[in-house]
Amino acid sequence: MNIIYVASLLTYDGIEHVGRSLARHLAGEHNLQVCGAIVPPGSDLLESRVGNWVVSADQLSEVDVVYMEGGWTDGSGGATERFPPALAESFAFEGGQLVVADVDRNSARKHQATLDDAAQMFGARVSFPNRQGKGRTRYLYDAGAQERYGTRYFASQMVVGERMIPALEGIDSLLVEGAVHLSVSNSEIAATGNQASTQTLEDDLYVDAGGLSPWATVNDFGRGHAALIAGWLSHDLNVDECPDNARWVSNLISLMVDRSHESAAWQVRRQRNSSLSEIATLLDKHENQRLERKSSFLVPVGEVKTIPTEQMQLQVGKSIAALANTDGGHVIIGQDDERILLGLGRDFASLKSGDRDGFEQKIAEYTDNYLFPRWETLGLRVHWITKDGVEVAIIEVPAQPAGTVVTLKQKGGQEAFYVRRGTRTDALTGQALVLWLAARQRR
């Protein structure tokens, strides 16, 4: 496994590297390179006095894991961004494993805006309950578990996601300083406080955290994963006092890499052999990288009934284009974001035929007029599911080859390019699009 370990600070005098013990442990098991920053190809820094401490992003195609000690953003006035967010997203999106560690209480407070922007990638948000009051971070406190270099959290007392359990095998405890409470959306919890005794504080006041106290998560992001460790555990003081910190990090990144390799190996088979019973299970799943929901295609339903038809169709078109450009997947039409079945009765009633055939013709007609390539070239397919007396359409969208770029024609004739990022559909333009396309060609 090839790992790039990004040190906590890059200056014109070199790097400040506080996780030497952790790096030595990882280097004993994997190929590891320590640097101070990852920069775009052609960056002036590559030829500057810090060039020996900088890695060009075009080298990431051979890298499995990027581990960043010291948090997401350098807060000490360093020479450059240590890993620009657009590059980090592209790396994980294309199958890399990104670990942003040591987002402790002070780092979270200082870089609230940056962490908020990155929350979608991590599938979790640092808990800032009062948006108007800067620095009101919810953090963890456990008087009985406090030690001289942090707080000790015991694996036996953690409540983690089922797929995260293997990373804790053989781990007794983790020693973390300044752990921050994470509000988890669609990621898996990788570590929590001691459930029997950990409390959550906000400005030194105890608050109700809802039972769980997660401080580390792993989120599926494209073909890779993005992990957020909201507490300082990389520092030599923590690792030397608690070697399990290093063992857990190694276990965690190995688990993420193995999972990505398994998903890649099964992806084509899943697309080619999806049965109707497998398709039906999508109705019970949360939205994710490969699953999107839309209430209707032709006629608005629910409380908001004034949305123009063109706007509803545009949202479906965006989702199809984004899935096709990314990992493929499915678009459910006739079910809302809360997984409530709405059916397509209103859409059917707006058609002369009033049935499935007319509905499919409308979707195919729309994609042929606005999507490039067309319906049959993209390999789109509609599956029909009847449940609880209502009919739902599920569009199966195959992932496209690296040489195929799917665009959507906008109002005025301009073409837009969309990708899927977690549960979000995003338009890419400019340099972000150039970097994404370059990374896609390296698949």
C-alpha cells in the first residue's frame, strides 16, 4: 500500500512533523512518503526552496492513502494549502482513501467555515450548535478517563458502525486530545467516547448530545472514502503513550482500501445482473453516492405544487448525468427524500396514454433532447416496482467508460457537466473540471 503522510505544517524552512512515531509505524507496514503539501501540477512551489517537501497531484494515481496530521487546514500561516479541497475531493472520488486527522477542539473552532464546506465529503459535521456564536464547539469530556496527554477511549465501550468493527480488533484503547463531537449524517461511526461516562460540553456547559458521542467517521465518497478524525491522536506524545493509536490508524486505512477494491471488483457484475428483487430493495435505502430520489417527473406533488415541469425534469436529468459520469446507480421517481412512496398517479394522469409506456416515452424523449449521449447509448433502463398500491419508476444508470463524458443541455443551449459527490449532485467547471477529467482518464 502506498501512503502519503502530510505533516502538520509547511514553512519556507521545511516541515514541522509531530507524528514521527505514527509515521514510523505505518512505514514498517506500507510504502510511506512524508511531505508538507500536495499541490496542483505546475505549482511554483515544486521549483521553490520547499520543492523537496511538496508532492505534485499528478503523482496521486499511484497513491492509495493520503493521511493528514494536524487537521484539514494549516492554521499557523504556512507557505500554502497542504491539500487543496478540490484536489482532495478528486483523489477520494477516484478511489483514494483520504484521512483528515487531529481536528481537535482548537482546530475546529479556528476553521469552522472550512470544515462546514467539507462536511459533505466526510458525511459528518463538527457540531457548532450556535451559528452566530463563533467557537461554540461541542467537545467531549470524561473526567475518569483523562490522562496527562489526553483522554483514553476504550474500544469495548465504543458504539461504532458494523463495518468499522474490524478496525478495532486487537485495540484496547485510543488516547485522544481535544476530541470534538461530530454530527453524523450518512457516514459510519468509526470511534466514540466511552458510552458509560463521556459527556458533551459546549463552552464548558454540559449539553444533551443524544446518547452517542462520535468523534471519528468514515464516509463512502466516489470510489474511495473520506475519514474525519475529530481529535488529536497523531502526536508522538499520544502514540508513544498509547501504541494502539498507530495500530488503529493502520487497521482503518487497510479496511478502507480493501473495501474500495472489493467494490471495484463487483461493480460491473452488480450492474449487469441486477434482478427486480434487488432493485426493489432500493426503496428502503438511504440516498447515497449511487442512489437519488425524485418525487415526480411531470406534475408536482406534496406541499409545493408550483414547481414548473421543466424544473422537475431538469433535476432528473442532472441526476442521470451525474450518476453516468461517476459510478452509475439509480434514480427513483415517485418517492420522496423521506422514503415515503408517492407513486406516479399525477404524472400518469397528465399523459394521453395514462400508463407506464407513455411515462417511459416522456423520459426517453427528454434525455434524447437534453442529454448527450442519447438514451440508448447511455444504456438507460426503467424498472417498475409496485408497492403499497402505488407504482414507482427506477431508472438504472450504468457508469460510463473513461472516454465518455455525459453533458446536459441547459436553458439557452449551453452544456453543463455534473458529477455525484456523496448524496449531492454538483456541476463542475473550470479548473475543477479539468482536474476531474484528468483523474478520470487515469482509472
